[in-house]
Amino acid sequence: MPIGEAMCKQVLFWVTEYLNYFSLIFWGIKLFLKKYDVHTAKKGWIENVIIIVVSAPVVWFCADNYRFVIYSNPLSYFIVLYMYVYIKIYTKGKEKQVLSLVAIYVNTMRLVDLLVVTIIFEVNRISRFAEWNLIYMGKARSIFMILLSLFYYTSYWLLTKNQLIEYLKENIIYRYCMFIYSFLGILCFCRVYRFEYSERLIEYWMFYLVCAFIMYGLFLFYIVQVKGEEKNRILNMRNDLLEVNYQALKKVYDENRVLSHDFRNHVMAISHLIQEQRNVEALKYIEAYIEAASAVNQRVESGCEIMDIIINYKIAEATEKNIKFTDEVDYIGYINIEDIDICALMSNLLDNAIEACEKISNEDRWIYLKIKQNKNMLLIWVANSILENKKDHVDFFQSTKKNPIFHGLGIKSINNVIKKYEGYKIHEIQENKFQIFVSLPLD
């Protein structure tokens, strides 16, 4: 073989080998940072540069390991450890389940590598024409590394579009089953890279994959069940709100009727005070009447029926709990968002605000809501008072509900709606104030 061709072959091999490990690590870190809603920099390209620079020594170490061992299980453990530490640093140690989820990701990606090599071994064994070597240096190995890199990106794209990782975070049994099962697969099938191939290895793979599909099927059943329960919970909430809103409307009507009936008496009382030149008392009487009338007539009319129902109900609930509720809700009319999603978003945003206010003294309780439509965007601001306590700031989204089943469902419902409509959310926690901003496209 000419020297130039041999050099090109070596360069291609090492470039694709580095590309393989780089893609595995880079897209894995990007996936978990996105799932944990962590931004290492204000701009995406800066975040990418940080990952590339920090991961470069790790990628070099992994790829260069090929000079000594063609395939190494400890190398997989090293990659898992590195990704875990990287993600843990940027989540500031607040996120749990990172290690097991990262291990599942790395083990699964490595299992795909082992499965393809096993299949090609079997094809080479039974075929008279094909002879592909995916282990040693050559064009076949380089092409295989490029395809694996594309597979890592595809996996990243698919996993960011679904809720698989979120459900794994919530279910410890399935998470550890998948962790142990993928780990056992790595231990069992790494022999193919050591040329310990036997005709029964493909049968072992078939048994392993059948068990994996059964496990995945059970997990899908669990996901469908959880999503169904969540949907039913939101539908029940909507029906309850409709009933409560009807009762609230009836109460407002009755109170307005009483105010109207007593209006003449109030005017006479004010006139009598003025005639006696008791102007200060008359002014206080007028202010008291205006305050009573405002409390009765504090109703939002945005033109979106389900939104009006939820906000008006939450205003009444906040008032009953001695929470000052201020709103600036523009008329937005019909919006291209399903009622069930509006219900999930608004009720959970306001529930979180009310729950936070309940933890503090009555005189410091307040909620501010602003909703407006700007071009094709629905903009929602919610701000509320909170405890001046650092621990409560860290655990702000930790529910205080007695039933642990409902812990985290509120913020999860909010995030699901935002993700469904490709919206945006940002929140800020100050010394005694929490505020959250949500924008949703209406196209």
C-alpha cells in the first residue's frame, strides 16, 4: 500500500474515532442539560464551545485508548462518571437521579455498537461475498463510526421531543431496572470485540432484545396510565371550576342586587353627613362603599371563557385567604390554545402563587397577574410575595401537599404546556418576591 494512502487511512480512522466519542459525550451532555433546564451560557453557541473545550481531553483519552484495548468496559464507566460530574456541577447538586440516567444513556448507546458488530459478524459468517471488518482500522470501521455519530444525534433529537427521561426520573423501579439491565448487557456482549464470537451469541442477543421490548412495553403502559390520570385530573379540575364559577357568578349577582337595593339609602346617608358638614366622615363612607363595590365587581373579562373562569375563581379564592390580588388582563378574545391546556397552565401558575402566599403573614400576602397579547404571542406574568428564607427559595417548587402523588405535577403540567406550544418560561426569585414569565406563540 502506498505511503500516502496509508496515511490517509490512518487520519480517517482517528478522525472518525474521535468523532464517535465526541458525539457520544457532546449530545449526551446537551440532552441532560436541556432536560434539567440548565443553561451554562446565555447563548447556545457559547454553551457548545464550553462543552467541546472541557470534553476535549476526555475524548482524546477515550479515543487513544484504542491503541491499547479495542473495547473497554471501564472506559464506559469513565464516560458515565465524567458526564455525571459535568451535569452535577451545572445543576449545583440539586438534581437527583443523574448518575443512573447518564449510565442508562451511555450503556444503551454502547449496546447499539455491540449489536451492530455482532450482526455483521453473523453476516460475515454465513455470507460468501460480504466481509466487513468493523473492529480494526479500515474504511468499514470509519463508516461505522460516522453512522454511530449520526445515531447519537438522532437519539438526542428524539429524546428531547418526548417525555421518556422525565418519566424515568419519576419511577425509580423502571429506572433501576433499565440501569441494571443495560449494565448486564454491556458485560455480556463486550466479548464480540474480543473475538469470543460463537454462533449462539446472536441467540443471546435475540433473547436479550425480547426481554428489553417486554420491559419497554410495560414502561409505555405505565406512561399511558400516568398521562391518562393527569388528563383526567385536569378535566375534573375544569369541571369543578365551571361549577364553582357558576356559584361565584350567582353570589356576585346577589351581592350586586343588595348593593343596588341599598344604593338610595347610602346616598341619603352621605347627603345627611354633608348637610351636617361632616365631610371627613362622608368621604370615608364613600371610600368604604367604593371598596365594597370593587370587591364585588372584581371580575376579569379577557374574552377567553376558560381563562376568565379560572382567573375569577382564583381571585375569589385569594380574597378568602386574605391575599391582595391585583390584575391587568387585556382583552385577548379567542386564542388557538386548547381549553385543557389553558386550564392546566393558569390554574397551576395561580395555585403556586396562592400556596406561596399562605406561608406568610396576612398583611404581606399579595399576587399580581398581567396578561396581554402582543402580535402573535400570549404573554403572562405572575408575581407573588414569598418568605424571606433561603431554604424556601431553593425548594420553591417543592409542593407542600399532603398526598405525595401530586408532588411536582403542577410545575410538570406548566412545562408540558409550554413545550407543547413551543413557548418560553423564565422565573426569578428575589428576597421576598417570586415572579414567572411565560410566552406562548398563538400561530
